[in-house]
Amino acid sequence: MKVLTVVIPCYNSAAYMDRAIESLLIGDENLEILIVDDGSSDNTSIIADEYEKKYPNIIHTIHKENGGHGDAINTGLKYSKGIYFKVLDSDDWFDKNSLKKVLDILKNMINNSKTLDMLIVNYVYENINMHKSKSINYKGAMPEEKIFTWDDLGHLKNSQNILMHSVIYLTEILKKCNLQLPKHTFYVDNIFVYKPLPYVKTMYYINVDLYRYFIGREDQSVNEKIMIKRIDQQIKVTKIIIDCYNPMIIECKKLRKYMIKYLVMMMTVSTVLLLKDNTEKSLNKKKELWYYLNSKNRDLYREINKSFLGLFVQIKGLVGKNIILLAYSLSRRIFGFN
């Protein structure tokens, strides 16, 4: 049994996967690295096999047919031997000193029989187009270096959403919530981080910049033009997130509030991209998405309509549209995403 499994989903990642893998090589055999080759056609499989041969006690390679990012994570979860589980995308990397601290804390939790469902760390936007690094931390919103519950959670700013980059889950939690990500679908990281939340009872926050999130490549899934082209997948994920929201299993009011806030973010992204595309087809998709939310959960629809997004979606015509797009543009400049 390993302390932590880190899964690296790889699809044609030969040009940059070395940096991700090397960032995990800290000489600790309590760490398991699973490189999941998702049907690559370049040298990804060769590079992965070479690492496994060089570090057989730490690195294992899994070769599979192409199923997309989510299916690679599903496969990693299936073969994981770690008590805790984290995903590292093949074009991102970890800070080694922060990883050492994370592993020490997880070992301490295990050795002292402490129950910890989710560990949270900072992540850093590395935006090559804006020549900007932006650390996202949870100072002021979460107690630092102590076990806490949802009742202890402070106010999370809009910049402090809990993302896949910032979480390390107890593997058992992911299996308990029957996490199964859809195949051939982008943006499934939202499902990964969202669905297990009601099953999380105990958390721990470390104020270190572990995850370096690289954005700005032209072919990257978070490139705005590509997101517009893949809007159907964004809508699909947003609908799955809506379906995941079940107030019957959300025990804490603060957690319920946060999960609604996250849904506001998801609805905002889909709405903005559809407005930016500005075709009749896209505008009809926007209406259909809001209708889906209303038909699935009327109370949730009302809650989201109280938000900034909901208020301005109700403003018909150019005024409402321009306000939403302006707010999105400002957020992008401040926080460095897309």
C-alpha cells in the first residue's frame, strides 16, 4: 500500500510529459506514479515505459485504448494502490518541496490513525500568453494545518473555488461516491472535484504552492476558442454537475452554499461561451441549458437566479449580454485563467 497515488493521464504528451514526471521524483517510495497512456500515437508510450524501467518501485505505466482524460483517470483510480489520490495533467508539474511536505503530512495522518478525507493545497496559474504567474490560495477561508469540517469553513472568494488542482482525496471517498467520469469528454475535472464533496467530512489545508497549472498553449482545452468549439462538452459536464447536486445528502449549510456557488461558476462559463459565439444555435443552447436546470431542480434554479449571473441573464437583449461579458473579461484579467 502506498501513501499517495498520482495519476498522469497522457495523450500525445511526448513533448512535455518529462517535466510532470520529474517533478514527482523526490526519492520517496511512499509515492506511486501511474502514467496512463491513453492510446497515444507519438512517443508517449516509449517515454512512459522508459521511466517505469528506471523507477520500477515508484512508476507504473498503463497502456489503454483512447478514451479521453476522464477515462484515463478512471483507469488510474481502478489500479491505484495509494491511500490518497491525486491527478497531475501531463503539461503541468508539482513543486518538489511542497510535495515533500504534503507526503509528510499524509504519512502523519495515517500513522496517527487520523481520519482525513480531503487535503487542500494552493495552485499556481502559469499563463505564458500573459507572462503571469498567479497563486491561488485559501488563506482566510480555511484554517491552516489543522483538521477541520465544513462548519469551520470561512467565506470563499470567487477566486478560491476548490479545483482538481488543489485537492487530494482519500481514495476511499472517490470509490464511495461511485466516481465514474465520462469518456471522450473534456472539462471532466469539474465532476472529479464536485461529486465527492458531500462525502467529505474532514479536511486539512496547507498553504503551499504545490500544483503549477500551465495555460496558454494554442491547442489547450482551456483556450477560449477551443472551448467555444467544444461547447457541447462544456454543456454536458455542466448538466452532470447539476445532476450531482443532491440536497438530501448535503448535510452542512456551508457545503450546500459552496456547491451552489460552484454551479453558478459552471453556468457562467457555459453562458458566456454561448454568448460569445453569438449564433442562433448557440443562443438556443443557452436557453435549453437554463431550461434543463429549471426542470431538474426548481429550487436550485431559484438559488442560481439570485446570483450575479442569474440577475443579468434575466436582462433581455444587449445590456444583459454586455454586462456578463464585461464581468467575465475582468475576471480573466485579474485571475489569469483561459
